[in-house]
Amino acid sequence: MPSSPDEAMLITCMVPGCKAEFPQTTGRAIRICPEHKTSDFTANGEILRYCNQCSRPHELSRFLGDSHSCEERLERKRQRRLLTRRLLRNAGSPDNLSDSSRGECEHRQIYFQN
């Protein structure tokens, strides 16, 4: 336990064979040293990569190319973005707007009707 609030607790990297110690900078202990966060590493015979979105390592097959975000999280992000666009598009369609929000007044519509 740190002796003062300014003193960070040291954490040892969880990658097998790595003895790097680094300060805990977040509330949740992400126990992978900065070197292994940016490069692939081997653990239990598997090549893994740290995912910046999940804050944990995954097999390389779960990443596209050199990305550090797994496909699952990227797909969730895409779906959220598509949903937001659909909601905004539907909210702004003329069918969902009242006459006053279109800039027309009811009495003018009646007056100018043929």
C-alpha cells in the first residue's frame, strides 16, 4: 500500500518472463507493462496482443492487421455509431417534425390553400 496519496503502487507485468515493475496509474490494475501493451507477446504457447478497448490481451486472430482494438469491440462501436445515425436521421425527417418546427404557421397554410 502506498504511504502517501501521491505515491503510486508498483505493479509487476503479468506477461510470463517479464519482471518489469511500473506504477499503477488507473483505478483498475492493468497489469501489462507499457512495452507489452504496444507489441505482441507469448503466453501459454499463444501469441497475444493487448486490446486497448477491452484492457486485456487476446489471441492475434481477434485483431485486424496491426490494430490494437479487437474485432468484437470495433463491431460494437460500428453498431452504436450506425444506430445513432439512424436515430438522428429519423428524428430529423419531415414526417417527425411539427408544422411550427418547419417554419410554417397554421394560419398561413389555411390562407394559401387553393
